[in-house]
Amino acid sequence: MEKGFSVEAILDNNEAKQGRRFCGIMVQAPETILAEAAEDTAVCIVARAYAEMADQLKRLGYQGAVYKLADYNTYAEYCLSKETIARKKIRVEQGIHLLHEMERKYPKCFRILCPFAALGDVYYAMSYLPSFLEKRKIYSCGFDGCVIGVIGKACAGVADIFGDYQIEVLSQEEMDYMVQAVLYTKDTGSFIAHQDRPYVINLHKALYTKCIPLEQIYCCGVYGLPKGARASMPIRLQPYADLEQIKEGKAVIFSPYAKSVTELPDALWDEMVEVYLNRGYQCFTNVAGTEKPLIHTMPISPAISEIQSVAERAGTFIGIRSGICDVLKEAKCRKVALYPDYNYCDTKWKAIDMYALEGWENMVYRIGELQRRCIAVKDGLIWKRS
């Protein structure tokens, strides 16, 4: 209205709103649009459910123009207030500047952005990246290489084990700016490689009716590859410098920490440590930064490229289900993943349904259950698969 456009109506499915006025404009049912001449009409949509709304208008028989005024963004705000527009404009401008800087630093490189500091997500983004680049014929479209944007050194370490890629480490704020710019400018030289992509496909809606494992979400949902597409394996793994300190086949690596997963009780870890110590095993805790080792265990801090050699040398790895488990996906040793008992987002699927790993002993923690199982097997160290 401030720009001089004539707004004839606001369309809304909610019957309770129909017949009311907002800013002097009548709220009407969507089908009222059919009374207008299509060639003289435009519908402007400001909503996350743009695709569904546009499809509804099409199914009603509307043949006029449809415009998306606010795209999905990193903070999921759908508002055309002056304050929001001004704030987003600043973010987009900063993001465009960062994209130009990356382009100058890595000329003729296609940009892959991994927008969150999640090791498992970066692992699968890298696993299927070569197939995606081949499918999109990226290197036939004027690009000579590929640069991977990640948050933090740990994620950079995951990207690095997959081969000779350029890697740019960004802060979360810088990444948010760049993602905003990519979305708003529809930058064809960048791709956001992450599962939370409702601005491209309605994947989350599919999860209400079908359980799609994380790896398939990346293969099919993020990259649009056919099920069964070839996944690349890490090729730049290194041996841990102090492997000799680990008893070969007679040690266990515990991994109790994860940034985005609910912690399991200390008593559970203490019970497992006791079981293995009583059998003469060395017990290590994989720690990073200020993390503390479990009681009666030794701290160990291998690099991402070294963690597989550590687990294989030890012979046993037991960890809360986190991104480090994805990094160890191909490790040749006994691997146990522990899952808190919670649902994935607001779906009916449990975390173990979404994140279970083939070749692992996947176990859900319920109060007392794993402790009882652990106590019962102190003599045999036998765990039943969940």
C-alpha cells in the first residue's frame, strides 16, 4: 500500500477470519479470487507454506500471477514490517559481501555451505557431494573446483577427510549472513547442504508418514539423488600418533558428550566403566576442549582424521549417538551407540528410528534398563542388540 499498489483482498482459509478487516482490507476465502480477471490479478504470498498455498490456488482454477514476497530464511521470520525488512536487508548485504569475498578467495569454485556445527550432517553432506556435483554437471558450468563452508575446526576436520577440497571455516554469524544472501538472491553458485530445507522440498511433512533415515535424507532429500546412489568414503584418515599407549583389542573408547543430544546419566557410564575395568580393559574417554574424562578413565583427544585408528586399535567404542558415530561409521571394531528415549522433532519416530547405524549395536536408554543389562553381563560382557 505504501508503494502505491491497490490491495483488493486478503485471502485466508480460516473461516473465523473471513469477513473481518485488516488495515481496512477485507479478509476473504481463497476461492473469491476466481471472480477477478486473471490477467489483471496477482497474489502475493508471505508464508513458509508458499508451495502449498500456490498449489491450492492452482487447484481452485486460478491462472493469474503468484509471487513469493518473503523466502524461507535462517530465522524463519515471515513479516513485512519496516523493522524486519531493514534488519534482513542489512543481513543480506553483509551476506553478499561475504559471498563476494569467498568468490575472490576461491575463484571459479562452487560453494557448498554446511550451515550448522553438526559433525554427522557434514559427514553425509560430504559423502554424497561427488555424486551431486556429477549429477548437476558443476564442472561443466564454469566451475573448476569446490569450496566447503563449515562452522568450526571439528566440522572442517570432517570435510577434510573426504579429499582435496578447499575448506573455509566460518563463524555461525557469518554463515547465517551467507545463507540469508544465498536464499534472497537465489545465488546459483552456492548450495546449502543441510537436511532442514523446507524452502526447497517439504521433507518434514513426509516424515510424519514415513521414517527416512538420516543418510537417505541427505542422499535423496538434500541432494535429490536416487536411493542407492554411491556414497563416497573418507580417504584422508591418519593413524593416531600415540597408538602404542592403547592395548590392542583390549581397550574401550567411551564417548559420552554431544552438543545437540541429551546427556545420559553419569551412573550409566560409571557402571560400564566398572564392567570393562574388571575385565582388564583400558578405559579412555574421548574429550575435546574443557570436557572431563569419565571417572577411572584416561582422556584421549584424537583428531577427526585419527579417531577411526583409535577405535580400531582399542577394539570397542561406546558412545552416545552423535556425529562422531557417523565419522566412525566404517570403523572395523565393536561399536555401540546409545540413544536417549525421545522423538525426532514432533514426529512419531524415535531417535533410534532416524539415526540407527548399520553394523552398530544400537541401544535406547530407558531409566535403569541399560544399568540392569550391564550388571547382568559383568562376567561375559555380552550386550544384546536393540
